[in-house]
Amino acid sequence: MRPDIDSIEARAIDWLIRQRDPAFDDWEGFTDWLGEDPDHAAIYDAVASLDQDLGALPPAAKPMAATVPTTPRRASRRGWFGGAMAAALVAVVGLSTLNPFGSADRIETAAGEQRTIELADGSRIDINGGSVVEIDKDRPRFARLESGEAMFHVVHRDKDPFVVETGSDRIVDLGTAFNVVRRERQTSVAVSEGIVLYNPDRDKVRLLAGKAIEVRDGDRKAPVVQDVDVASIGGWRSGLLVYNGAPLAVVAEDLKRTAGMDVRIAPAAADLSFRGALIIDKNRGRTIADLAALSGTRAQRQGDGWILTR
């Protein structure tokens, strides 16, 4: 093995170990390191994969007590940064070929269910759980997100822009990929490729890749454009949710939509915010353990779900 590869592997192991600490918050530095060299992501993926495979061994094969770990696992973060992303997309696209929709122009997904639809012009819409998307066969370059979340991958046409409506907002593509969330009286837009125009007839906000906005209905102030990590946009498709100071109630809503998890926030913890990344683990208890550890809360089982308290 070449010395430079040895060094990268050592650094990857260091990142993995540091991410086990609930107080770890250098996600920006981690993302920058991944982007420095394609080998960084590939080697980190291999190290994390090996770590997870060892963690998946049956208890009898592991030289440790068979107790539930209190430290959240970070290895599965490779789901976004590594090859698991491609596998996740293949799985989702496969669902679309079954065409299980009740209506050809209205797609509704249950909590924890994700679907993909291919449009006639070659554009694609990845739809998260708990969402409603409407398309119109007479308007092939149009979609409406009534509620929930969807990632749009749009084939650009100069003379025929693709329009997404949600609430009272209009989003016009300029050849791009972007994620839209429609919560109660609020719209969020984040662009991972290209450019979109937000409300071109009213607000005239131009969003480039790596930019995002959150706007509440009726807000008369101009939308504030924020920087966002491109790698995190649409991360729900591979089970990665990234936040930068989001209220715990928003995180709970996203977990319900993306993973079908019932998470409630106790009144005493309602004012807490969350900064960090969550992996939707097959063992949902691990995801909750991560959230509790990183947010400074305690998770208690409540019926089929959990409640977070201070």
C-alpha cells in the first residue's frame, strides 16, 4: 500500500472514531476533507463498511458483553458518501416500475414510504414519505407538491421551463436538481445542481447550487438565502438527515415522513434545537439514541414510538 494511501486510511479511521463522540460537531470539516480527493470518500467508505460489518456480527462472535451500546454508531454514515447511495436510488427507482399509485396524476405516499416517478420529458421526481404530489398530463413540465417533500431532477429546456408549485409559491427551474419541503404554512427549497428562480413574478430570488431558503406563508420580508452543504440535499433518499440548528419538532416531523417513526417532543424540550447528522438505521432505536445523544435529551419508549425529554 502506498504511503499516501496509508495516511488517508489513518485519517479516515480518525474521523470515524471522532464521530462516535456525541459532542462531535465538525461536520463541515469532515465534508471538506471528503471533497479534497475522491480517494478520501472511497477509503472512508471502506473503513466505515468494515466497521459496520464487524458491528453486525452475532453477539457470540464478538469479544464483548451483549449489552446495548450507549455510544451512537456512526459507521453507516457511508450511506450518503459511499456506494450505498447508488443502491438506495436503484431500490427507489425499482418501486416506480410497479406503478402502485391509486391515481396517475396524484401520488400519495405513506409515512416511511418513498417513490420515484419518471416524467415524459425525462425529468424525475423522488417523493419522500407522507407526501402528496400532483402532476398533469396536459402540462408535462409542471408538478405541484401539496405537502411533504420531493427531490426534482429536471431536464432543462430554454423555451419550456419546468414549474413546481407548492402553497402559494412557484419554483421555476433553469436546468437543475433541487429539494422542496412543504410543511404547515412553510416552504423550504435547496438547490444541489444548477439554478432555480423562487417566485419569479414576486420575490425574484435566484438560487444557485449550494443555496437554500425557508419561507413562511404571509411573510412580507424578502427570503433570506442561506448556504447549505450540497451533499446533504436530498439526503433522505439514502437515509441521511442533516440539520443546522433545526427545532426538534422539525426533526421529529422529518423522521415521521422519512422513516415512519413516531417521535414526540416533551414540552420541556420544545425549545431545543438540533445540529448534526442522523442516519436512519434499520434498528430505529439506534437512530433515536443518536438524536438523544446529539441533542442533549433523553429518549423514552412511548407506545409504538418515543418521547424526547430534557
